[in-house]
Amino acid sequence: MKPAPFEYFDPRTVDEAIILLESHGDEAKVLAGGQSLVPMLALRLARPSVVIDVNRVTGLDGVRQNGTALSVGALVRQQTLERWAAERAPLLTTALRHVGHAPIRTRGTVAGSVVHADPASELPALLLCLDGAVVARSRRGTRTIAAGEFFQGPLMTALAPDELVTETRWTLPPPHAGWGFHEMARRQGDFALVGVSAVLSVARGRVVDARIAVFGAASTPLRARDAERALTGHAASEATLAEAARLATAGLEAVSDIHAPAAYRASVTRTLTARALTDAAARAKDAA
Amino acid sequence: MTARTVRLHVNGVSHTLTVEPRRTLADALREDLGLTGTHVGCEHGVCGACTVLWDGEPVRSCLLFAIQMDGASLTTVEGLADGERLHPIQEAFWATHGLQCGFCTPGILLTAKALLDQNPRPTETEIREAIGGNLCRCTGYHFIVEAIAVASRTRTSS
């Protein structure tokens, strides 16, 4: 199908964009990479009367690293970050290679995927795993929304209709930390049935920091807090990792759909958490 | 809805066209410029048939609006052959029976070109990953993968 007619604006600055957003608010959709929005327009799942194309807005295309703090401008393409991270942050590269297919990543933006907030997509979970945040601007000012507060439901976020995301912020795992990333999908490039991202830091034989994010299993990406607590302070033994994987499904409200029933998603969550933690433990260098 | 005039450089030729905002790049190429080699399958970014190259990178032309593309340099399947002489990738598809009905072929040829331009000797896994976003419903992927492997050898040796 073809998208329904819409009015088109292509502002050149963030200020112009947020003025347009303020005046059109609920009627408007922001177009960045368009790899999620344009299919929704074509299927008429979304019918905005105004499309604000931010692709020509200047100043939103930078990737800046300061220690473990990473800032990714809202127009940075997934492919750009994938290439940037190749030598620097293997967890990011691995996760990004699961996002759609190469021609999708050429155009799709990192921030767009985060803001679209599909519960089965990789980048929202990665933002949660890496204690990230979303920086949003409106005529009312700038605010930073922690990933833990950002994702509120399927395709629902804490973003107000007049806010424009200008940047996502990530905390890269320190160089000695280990990581694991596993995903189960029907076909490569599909949305995940379930996926797990894990980071472990180890010092003097014990886990000092554990981060586990699960996606695809529930209506939003989630941190497996019980599992993280069960790891912290303990040696990353096989038994401890297995117990943490079991706890990753504790309190999990797994979803059912035509692709997989809830019990299957919970079972896969446990298996993939175990695999991600095993990889992370094997990659972690003891910081003693 | 206000139409706008944009300039596109397609296969080295400049075109000026006036489009309404919702005109996809795929439709602009096919219907405004008559370049019907770009095929439209699903119209929502799943099948890969409409893949074209923008500055050498593969993109879904059904997920772009022509109005966004002012000044863009594009390659479509019509830009591959040199007159009567097929591009080496097209030759390889012919030689290995890498197509039957041909519907998915333009998108796969351009995806393969982008792959080989960036990675002249890909492994079979890399080839399969690269065309993972292109659906074929008749040939089966085996001959397509073989065609791209053959093309990588002819291109590297020539």
C-alpha cells in the first residue's frame, strides 16, 4: 500500500524542528531513518497529517566517546555505529548486526530504533543493559530520560509529543568486562522471539558488576535484577550462572503471540541468559 | 499536499521531477522516470526487491520518499550493464542460473554489487548474510549464492 497524504517539512536546525513539533504535536511524526515509520505509513498503521523529516538537521550526526561514556547523535545510522564500534565495542557491533539487514542499517538510526521501542528490538535492550539515557529537547527545555524510565510499553515511551530526541547516551562496558549477546529469531534479521545482552565485571575472582537485559520476552525490554543480584559478590561458577539464568525468568510476564507461547519465551529466556552469562564470564578479565 | 521539485542523479543522468510528499523513491523511479527495473514487492521494507544504491550503499527505495532525495546519486539495475555488455555480476547470474522469474533479481544484483565493492572476496557466510534481506520465491538461494561467489572470482581476476 501507499502512505496516506501528509504535509512535509524538512527543518535544518533542532530549533526549527521543535517549533514544528510544538505546533503540530499529536498530528505529527518525526521521520529519521524511516525503517520503522515508513512501513507503518505504508500499512496505514500510522496516519500522521504532518511528517517532520529531521534528516537535514545539522549537528545530530556525531559519535563521541569520553572514557566509557558514549554519546550518539540522533541521526547516527546503525551502520555508522556498527563500523565505529567494530574495533572498540564488540557488544555494540554484535547487537547492531542483529538489527534488520544491511540495507536497513544503512539508513536506520540508532535513536530511531530506541524511540520506536519495539519490545523485540535489540537497541532498546542494549540501552537498558548499558545504563543509557535518551536526551530530548522541546520548547520547554532539555531533559535526560534514563533508559529504565524510558520504555513504558510496546511502542510506548516517556517521550512527550513535542519532544525531539537529539542524542542517546550509553555507558560502554569497561575494557576488562566480559559480554555476551544471544538472540533467537525465526530468520536472521527478524525481530527476536527472545534476546539477552549481558555484561560482567570480575575482580579478585568475584563478580562486582552484572548487567542483564532481556528483550522480546515481555512487553518492554527488562533488566533481570534478581539475576544480577544473585551474581554480584559471587564467583562466576557454573552453578551461580545457572541459578542467575533461572532467576532471569522469575517474575517475568512473558508474552504469547502466534510466534511463541509465553512458556516457550520464558524457557528460551533462561537458556539464552545462561549462554550470554557463560560468554561474558569467559571474556571477563579479572581486574584484581 | 504541496508538491516539490527535486533533482536526482540516477545512473549518472540528472533528472528533475516534481513529487508530492508521499511519493516513494521506488514509485518515482518507476513511474516518473520510467526506470521499471526497480521492482516493488511488499512496499514495506521486507522483501528487498526495490533495493537500489545510494552513494554506493544499498537502501530500500520503498522506505524513502523522493522528496527527501534532492541531490542524491543513485544506481539502479539499469545502471549495471555497459551498453550491450552485462556487468560481471549479471554475467555470473546468467551463467549459474541465479534467476528464474527475475522479480527479486534487481534488488539482489545491487545488494551483491555493494557487498563485492566493500568485500571483494566474501565467504559463503558473508554472501548469505548480505542477501539475507532479499526474498526469492523461485530460484532458491543456492544458485544465487553461487552466482555471487562466481562474480567475486571473475571480478578479482579481471
